Amino acid sequence: MTEKTNRKNQIIEVASKLFFEQGYHVTGIKQIIEAADIAKGTFYCHFKSKEELGLEWLRRGSEKWIACRNAYLEQFGDEPARKLVALFDYQAKGAAACSYRGCAMLNMLAESPDLGCPMRQAIRGYKKDFLAFIRSLVDQHLPNASDADREQRAGAIYLLSEGATVAAQSFCKTGPIEIAKKQVEKILAE
């Protein structure tokens, strides 16, 4: 890895920690520069703006979450229903591990009221991909169900996942995720 790549990764790591712990808008470029122990020019060599850094943070965070999620779900082989239920176990572990700070993307979404802002559009894309992932597992589990039925079930599981994440963040406990998991089991029953 080159020195330039190392610096860029360093900036993203520092910004990731700050964005997640205190919020995107509260975190300033000056604070990122100081925490990363870099020169102002180094920051701007890699990122033209805080928004550009925010987009890179979202992209990398999404890639990391997907890779970790998929690695966790591999243990369930070709059992799509088990994977969908286990997705909630994975969420519960993640919620506790991050001290119930919630989903970085949902937190960022709450900070981005402008419907047309690039970060909000990126988050929408990541969330659509998550819904598509759930839908693919529902399709595998219920191949003979109607398209409308599979779409409805996937949508309900997606909403349970997102809602459980927010509720776990609100109450600082995994109970809401466990409740959602039980509902997913019922949704998947044929």
C-alpha cells in the first residue's frame, strides 16, 4: 500500500469513528484533520469536500457490513429461511457491539433532510440493495408463492429489520430485535 493510500484510509477511519460516534454534521473537517494528525492540504488532496468524504464513508461502511453479514450467514448454507431469521441475530450482536448507536446509514439519513442530497441518494441505493437481498432469500424460500406475496413478505421483513434497529437504538436493548425475529418466523411459515 502506498503512503497516499495509507493517508486516505487513515482519514476515512478517523472520520468513520467521529461520524458514527457524534454525527456527520457535528463533525467538522478541522476536527478530522486534527484527529488524523494530518495537514489540511493532505485532507484536500484526497477529498474535495466533507460530502465527498461522507459518500466514501457510506460506501465503505456498506461494503464492510455486507461482507460481514454474508460471512455470518454462510454458516446456514442453502437455507434461505434460516438466513433471514439469523439476520436478526446478526443485528442483535451488532447493536450490542456498537453500544446501541444504531445504523450509521439511518443516522445519516436523519441528518440529511434534503431529499436530493447525494448522501441521501446513496443511502437509498444501499437500502434498496438490502431489500433486494431479503427478497432474493424470500424468493428462494417460497419459489411457488406469487410474486406479489413474495414482495409483500420481503417488504415486511425489511421493515421489521429497519424498525427493530431503530427501536434497539431507542431503548438500548436487543429486545425489539428479538420481537422482530419472531415475527419473521411467522412471515416465513408457508
